[in-house]
Amino acid sequence: MNDLLFSVFPNENFIDLGLYQYGWEHCRPSHSFGPAARNHYLFHYIIYGTGTLMADNAKGETQTYSVKSGQGFLIFPGQITTYIADHQLPWEYAWIEFDGLRVKEAFDRTDLSLNQPVYHSHSKELRELMVNEIMYIVQNSGKSPFHLIGHLYLFFDYLIQSTKSANLLSSSKMSDFYIKEAVSFIEQNFQNNITVEDIASVCGINRSYFGKIFHKSMGKSPQEFLINYRMIKATELLKLTSLSIADISSAVGYENQLHFSRAFKTTYGVSPRIWRNQNK
């Protein structure tokens, strides 16, 4: 049997960077998982041993990688993967599953991608700091959600720093400025009847160009981002307040309660009322 530690993080709706589940495992020989696709980013760090990752690239073609101790692999949302521990020297690894509105933007500044899912660190010091944060989270599941999210931010920072591409452009480029302006505007005005045209106007660029650079950076269209942000805010109000559905609809920028309920059900699969009952 495998030696295993596993924990599921309570849903607290951390928007920018959220934690889902995490654990550690000393695999039995030839232990495998998949083929499967994940809903969020899933990072495995190999503490000991070796194994094989089979992962679909950006074209949907399956590529095979050998991954050993000191390395890791990142699984992207929707990516089909299978991974198998070596028969003679099986993996011992720790993993952490996370996601958030700004995760794709951050990974775009690294060497990690659908075509390059294997983690190679250019800094032993940063790699060790990253591993320390993973293991802290794994071994301290009883700590408060805010405490663990703080360590998740540290893990994510060390992960990004340790694999950051030296060939990528500086984050001060103009398109990054537009994205930051757009996200800030959404965060401050999501409760108002704003449109994509309004957001592009604040950035001082036309809607078509804005839509392209936003989707490239954030992995979703401005409209999808705005809806997702409003739905997350709606779940906070449903869980933490006794406001009516109509009042919550208005509070997150929907004048029409029916439109709000449809958008909510599309996102979460149930109506706002049922979600509230399930998450009290």
C-alpha cells in the first residue's frame, strides 16, 4: 500500500489564489493515476525516486516525460494526463492543487506551459524554499484557512521565481499595465452596470484589442472574467449574509434577478437559493 497524507481545503472563496487540496505520497512500485483531466492547476514535486508523465500538449498530442527527484510537473486545467511511478525506484512526492484569477497571468512569465510541463529550478535555494512551503501546508492542515493561504502565496512566489524565464519581457510592458487597470476597475465597479466597452475605455484602447490582450493574459474573455468575479462575490454574500436573492443580484451588478440566477446556475450548476442552503 501507498503511504499517504491527503487534505481538502475548505471553500473560502479566495479569488486571486485559492487552495483546493494537497498531500504527500510514497507510491508503491508502478503506481499510476489517469488518464484524467483536472479542473484546476495541480503541481507535484518529486522528493525521491523517478517516474513517467504522459501529458497532452497545446495541440492535444500526448507527450512523454521522465521526471525524477528535484524536479516536478504542473498539470493545467483541462489537460489530460497519466503519471506512473517507476517499478524499481517509485516516486515519493508532495502535491498541491490551486487556482485563481491571476494564476495564468503569472505562469505566462515562466518556462512552464502545456508544451513544457516539467519543473526545472534554476535556483536550489528557491526550490528548497518552495518545497518547505508545500510540506508546511501538507503537515499543518489544521491551521486556519487564512494561515494556509498565506503559505500558499509563498509557495506560489517561490515556484514562479525558481522557474521564471530569463527570455520573457519585463512585466512593465504596456499590455500588462492595461490588464492591471482593467482588473482594478472591475474590482471597484463590479456592482455597477459596467460593460466590456466601459473597461476598455478606462484603459484608453479599443474593445477588440483589449479583448485580445486580456484573453491572452488571463485565459478568459473580459466578459467571462467579470461574470466569474461577480459570481464569487455573490457566493460570499449568500454564505455570509441574510440578504435576499434580489438584493444580492443588485449588489453584484444585475438589475434583473432572473439574469443573475441564470448566470449563477451556469457557473455553479444550482440556483443561488439551493447553493445557499447547501453552504450554510
